[in-house]
Amino acid sequence: MTNENNGNAISSDEILGYAQMAETGDYGADCATGRLMADALIKRMADTDGTPALGRLVSEMVKAGRWGAVHIGFFQRLADRSVQELA
């Protein structure tokens, strides 16, 4: 069950902030930024029981039509954390 109706829910504006991650052109730094953003989103989802936010975020990323190092780092961290949880 999610807490989308409470005041701590992950807002649409917050989702857009994650979806519109800015690139600097420095691949390593941008990957690191993406990993940090993933950590922040994972914490927010855990704190708010807001796992549906990930689906909304991916939808917004696809709509934006951009793919770069920030996104790569973001999904790398999600994958790493998922595997760690299962190990």
C-alpha cells in the first residue's frame, strides 16, 4: 500500500526534478550524480512507501527523450541496490 494521499508523498514536481537531471558533460561526474539521485529517491520511496514513484519517473524520462551519463548512473545504482537486497 502506498501513502500517495499523505503530505509526505513524492510529488509530481519532485518526479519531474529527477526526470530532468542535468548533464555537465563530465561522464564520471554525471554518473556519480545519477547514483546520488538514485540513493535519494530510494530513501524517499522507503520513507513514504512511495514505490509507484519509480514507474512515474521512468515514464517522464522516456517522455523527455534524453539519455546520458546521469541516467546511466541512476539506473546502475538502482540495479546495484536491488542485487544487494537479494544477496
